[in-house]
Amino acid sequence: MQYVAQILVLTMIVLPENRKAYLKSKPMAYQSGWLACESGVAHKKLNVPESVNELYTQGYSDCFANTESLSNQERIA
């Protein structure tokens, strides 16, 4: 008997009017990554502990994905 696991990934889109509250709920390193992405700063590895780098990268990646999702919604509308 074979089991197939399905994973449903729900992505939350952060709307401009909710951005400030969303970022306030996140750690500083995550916020820094998000803001760097918004500002067009190229992603880089920081000279900090790996746990901080992971949060920075997650924020950067989430911002990038959020921007793409917002763009896709605008094209659909």
C-alpha cells in the first residue's frame, strides 16, 4: 500500500495597507531583508550568525514572492 502526502501551501499576500503591521510582527533581521528587497538592494550574505542570516533571507524572499503575487493579481484584475 502506498501513501501519497499532499502539502498545501497557502501564501499570504501582504497588501500595502497591512505592510507596516505585518513587518512589526516580525524579527528585526526579517524586516531588514524585506526592506532591502523593497529598496532593490541585491541579496547578500551578512557577516552575522547564521540564524540571523536565515531570517534576513526569509524576509528578502518573502518580499520578493509577495511583490510577484501582487503583480499577478493586478494582471488578473
